[in-house]
Amino acid sequence: LSLNKFLAAAVETIVNAGLLPLASIFIEPAKILFLNNAINHGILGPLGVEQVTEMGKSIFFLLETNPGPGLGVLLAYWLIGKGMAKESAPGAIVIHFFGGIHEIYFPYVLMNPILLLAVILGGGAGVFTFVILGAGLVATPSPGSIFAELAMTPKGGYLPVLAGIGISALVSFLMSSVLLKRFGSYEDESIQEAQERVDQLKGKRAYSAISKEQTVNKIVFACDGGMGSSAMGASILRKKIKEAGLNIKVVNVAIHEIPGDADIVIAHRELSERVQAASPKAEHIFIEAFVNNPIYDEIVENLKK
């Protein structure tokens, strides 16, 4: 709580001094540590609402929601990374940039903490661009996807917003590339450990219950649309099962399309009631994170027994 208050106070001081680009020094790490609520709701949000009433738009709505820094990190992993980090980066880009779920890139930073420099510099460059070009939004974009950003952009204000996001992504990408080439770690265990740290920071816990006596022929990943993050999860587990030499089919579908012969159904914890109702005979595993989740290794080990 004290760290939360410190970060909020630091951002408030910088904002009051008119040095907005420097706010990224505290905003970007706060996001990854899930300590950004005090900054958003206590400082940036109220200032943004006040500025909108005066000017019709506010730059404060862009400071924390800018997807550019995270996009730059993921692009760097995709282009110069190795192993699971490289393979999962393209899907993470879709979820982060188009889906607005920023926490998807947090493990990629935590597995190489020096990348905090990249997101800070990228965020600062983006804010500087926003200031110079007079960018602003009419309200907080939620979730922080590129679509939400544009939806909250006032008429005629698209170029400044896109320029700031683009510059922040470019700076973050270039800095991430340099840092990864010099200091990067790409061990699969590293990103799994980083995901565990993210889960701990957010208070998440995944659980599984696979009966040892159970014969498993088909595993189904289920979500609302049968696409997106569940498709990524299915792809990751399918690869692990193949590498383990197991003859088990792994598919991803929408909840209402869960097949009757599904032995195990994996879904997000928030969908547990609907999934159980749609597949009462299957074993269920409910998780919080579909990407880079160490529970997949536990599932494979249980299936091998």
C-alpha cells in the first residue's frame, strides 16, 4: 500500500510540474506491478475529466492506456527472441494491441526485467509526442486496445493519437531489441516463472483436477467465441502433448459447441458455471491465464502417468 501511495504521489508531483513524459518512469512499472489503480483513479482520471470539461479532450486518458510500449516489447520478442517467448509473442500481440489486455505482455518484461527501461522510454516518447501534437481522448478507453483508443478520440484528433502510440511502440521496440540481444534470457522456464510472478502479483491461482484413472482422448479449450486466447492455449498444449508422445486430440471451440465426447474442458475461471452446464460429463480445469501458463506442464505430466 505504501508503494502504491508513493507511485501515485510521484506521478502527481510530475504532473503538477508539467513534466508529463517523466510520468512514465512510474506509470509503466506500476502497470506491471498492478499498482496503477491509485494513479488512474486517484490522479489521472479526475484530471482527465476536469480537462475534458474545459477543452473537450484530455491527454491524461492516454498516459496509462497507451498500448505502444507493450507492443514494442512483444515485437522485439517475436523478431529476435527464441523458444516459447518467440512462439507466443504473435498471439500476445493480438491480445494486447487489438484486445486491450495489457497484462499479456507483463511476463515478457518480468523474464528480462531490464526491459522496464524499454517500456519507460517508449512510454515517455509517446507522451512527449502526445504533448507536442496536442493529442487527447474524451474518456478513458476500456479496455486499452487500439480500437478503444480510437473510439475515444475526438473527431479530427486521430493523427496525434496514432503518432504517439506509434512512436512509443517504435522506441520500445528498438530499445527492447538492443537489450534482448545484450542481456536477453529466452529459457522456457524463465517465461513460465515470470507468468507465475504475474499471477502472484495479481493474486491469481490456477487449479486442475485430472483423475488418474481417467482415459483422456480429447481435450477442449472453450471460451465465448472459440478464438483468441483460448486458441493460443490450445496450440501451446497441443504442441506439448505431441512432444510428450501422447495421442490426445486438442481443440478449441465456443462454449455452446463443446462436443459431447470431450474428456477434459479447459476454460477461464469466470466461465466455470456455463462450461460445467454445457459439459457436465467432462473433467474441468479452470484457469486465469491461457498463455505461458505452467499448468500445461502439470497437465501433460498427469496425462503421462
